[in-house]
Amino acid sequence: MYSGHIRGKWFLGICLIVTMFLKVPFRCVAEDNNIQARLARMPRPWTRKVHRITMQEYEATLAYWAKKYSRILTLTTAGRSAEGTPIHLLTITDPTTNDADKQVCLITSLHGGPERTGTTTILHLIEWLLDDSPDAMTTRRRQVILLMPINNPHAFFVTDRFGNANGIDPYTGGGPQNWDFKTMTYKALDKSPEIKAFLSVVDRYRPEMHADIHGTGLQEYPADKLGDRSRYQGQTMFEVTGSAYSNYALRPWDWRVTEAIIAAGVKAGYGSDRFEADAQRAYWGPAMGPIADRLWRGRPNFYTAQYSYAKYHTMLATLEVGWEASGVARLKGLLEIGNAHWQQDVQAGYPVNRVRSLVGHYVTAWGSTACERRRSRIELWKRQPEFSQALLYPQTDGRDTYIVATTQEAAELLDSAPEQFVSNVSALKFVNADTIKAFVDAGPEIKLYTERGKASTDAKLRPIQCGISFRLRIPYRNPELLDVRLNGHALLKSASDGYQTWFANGFTQVQINVSPARAKTLSLFAITCAYRPDVTRSYGWSPPPEVTRRLNKQLP
């Protein structure tokens, strides 16, 4: 018993002495053998190369697709790079269905070049869009898909760096200093024809959705480490969906859109980072500089893609792609949104039609077709900074109001005193002031809460040309609409010139539609809605009976 114990001690002592002389930790040899065995089981994808697309292959493929699928694909040149290389635009849609009622989705790779999986994801998506799967066919029937796989040929085929031949990155545009925000024009078009090509597509089609695809890249490699620039298999990145780490203003305004795209990726087996949500950090803001180290790393900025939002109220999304299959799955999820009725909306398509809001009330685009709504959306989006809005306050159960003035003259009629507002509008021929007064007198509100629009510099501002709609949301499932009026005149149910209702997201949605013919004659839109709720609700709190009894006993 003891002798074995002593021999064990001698053995341990010898091992410690050897370890001291060799200057290696005890058991290191065994661990080394273990780790080598474990590492031997690790895959080695980097021993295989990724095919590097040549310009000749790219051009030949596009020509092949254009010929083989000429019925559904149109290939055009949107512009040329600083060196004269064509920048191609592919348009895919079903010509047998009317384009007037189709959504428009633009898909680009503005950061392409070193971030090569952005481009290759788009090429894989094109193959899917051209096949005869039911989902691809549905997308072609319901949308016009615009694809620009290579926006910066110089970066993709020559340098593997972000800049064009003049050093300007089409993705960032070289910074906000290159933009004139008053006119929404890019001031360095002569140095970046790549951006000019992109902007021309946006201006021509005014898309509902723009998705910019990024991915694994070579930009972090020093030039002397690029070698033949044939990347190895297995280089990947942590995939993210919706926005950019560097610019959190570049994202869909509806987080549910981002979640729907992520869900499509998860269903295919790919997860996505959710930026500040996954990092559990609040947004940064100028007033929060002293605690910036505790806030989300992203900062609001202006990049080229945001031109379409600023000018046309286009929804934006950015995808970082590690594997093309993931990028394609998420883009399919995005396209499905354009095919369907988002959040049970009455009209199919991307959620882009609300252009101004006031505490749950909205100015929205008018139209029964996508084309009509697009024209209306763009007109209203450009004009909405000048709109003044108001509603009776406090908001009251059984009653709702929404007042929008689209000119400065009409805005001057608004007054915090409801009775004075009624008096001001009584001189307008298109207003029935008596019925508005009856509505105001029937309720308990004490003021007209107003948000003033920005003064217009256009003295000859035209009336609304393309129609206008307004959205109210009643917090009941089946209320009885007793009276719906515009400027004191009763409305009938109509999707073009009246009102329509449906239930979605916990509200009865009430949309008032004003046709172009009628909108042209109006500058003030005063909406009143009286309704009877289908359930009785109340609020307030009373103390426990024991407390009440005790307090009553103490009363004199």
C-alpha cells in the first residue's frame, strides 16, 4: 500500500523536474496530442478555390440569359463606369400581367468589388427568378424586379477595393458633402458615373423597395497579400439583415419587415445578427456623447442608397451575406412581402404608402393600382413637409378627427380654439361648417392640437394632383360607424372616392379616399368620424373596500 504510494510520489517528482527543465506545463504533451487529433478532424475548405468571375464570363452570361429568357428578361445598359465599362440593368417580370399594378423592387450591390458575395448572391437570385417554380412565377406576375449585379466594374474586376477609378465608393458616395440636400442631387457625377447610373434607374422606376447586398470581401487584405485574388472556399462573415453596422439609418422603417426577412433565412438554416437588439445597447444620439461607450456602435449617416428614400419614400434594406444560399433565401422572403398584403393591409405590396403621421393618423397614397399609388406617394412625399395637421384634444372614445391643411393659406385657418376653427372655415365653399360645429359641440374636447408644416418657398403651389387618402384607426374590432365626413359632407363607402374599412393589427382601419378630381379642388381636409364601440370599456381604480370603510369612519 505505502510502497505504491511512494513510487507514485517519485514518478510525480521526476515529471515535475522534467517539466521545469523543459519549461512546459505539466500534461502538455498529452494535451498536444489531444488537440492535434481534434484539429485533424476540422474541415479545410480553404484548400479549395472560389472561381473568380471574369468580365468576359459576366458579359457572356448576361447575353445568354437575355436571349434564352427574352420573354421575361430585358437587358439594358444603365450607364458606364469611369473607364467606359457597361453597367448593366436586368429587368425581370411577366409581360402577360399589367405593369400598372406591379410593385417595383430594385436589387443592387453598391459595395460590390471586394465584397463579392453581394454580386454572386444576385446572380444566384436571377437564376431563381428565371425558373418556373411557383414562387418565382408569382413574383414575376406581381412585381417588376430590377437587378444591378455589378455597380462598380472597376472594383469587381480590377482592384478589389471599394473606390471607382477616381477613388469614389458608390456605396457611401464619398460622404454627405457630395450631396445637395435641398435639391437632392449628387454633386460629383463627373467623378462617379457609377452613381449616376444608379440614380438614373431610381429616378426612372421610383421603386417601392431597394435592397443592397453586401458580403464577404477582400478589402481588409493589404494589396501585397491579395496574390492572384482567387479567394478560398470557407471565408465567411457573421450575417446581418436589414441595416449596416456603420449607418443605422440605412434600414427598413418597419422592424417587422426585417424580422420577416430574417425568418426566411432561419427557415433555410441561416441566422442573422440583429444589431443593437442582439448587442443589448440603446441608440446613440448627439446629446448622449458622454455615454457613447455604452451605446450602439452605429451612427446615423447618409449613403447613396438613401437617395431613393429621401426622394421617393422607397423602403431600404441591406443584407450582409456569408453564403449565397442564405442571401437568396432572405431575398425570397423580402420579395414575398411585395407579393402579399402586408400586415393585412387592404392593398398588396410593400408598406410604403404612409407619408405623414400624427399620433396614429396618417396621410397615405391614393389609388387602386400600384402605379396610381406610386404617383400619389411621390407627390405627397415631396409635399408633406408643408402639410399642417390637427385633431381635437383630448382624444375621446366614440369620436375621431383628423385635419390636414395642404397649403399655407389653409393652415392659417387652424386655431387651438375649436369654435374659432369652425368660424374660420365657414367661409370656405367646400366646407359644411354647420355639421362640423355639430360634431364639435357633441364632444368634450377643449382644444385643437396642431402641428404646423414648414413654410413653402413656392408661392404658386398647385393643389394635390394625384389624389390623397387618410387613415384613421379605431381601437375596436366591430364598431358601428355612425357618421364619416370630409369637410362636413357625409361619405359613402368607396375605394376611390369615399371611405373603406377593414380590421388589421387590433384596429378597425378607416381609410378616407379623395380622388384626384376632388383633391384638386381642396386645400383643407377635415375628417370627422363618430362610431359606437362594440364593447364597453372603462378605466380608473378604487381602493380596497376595507380602506374605504376605514376612511369613511374617520370622516366627521
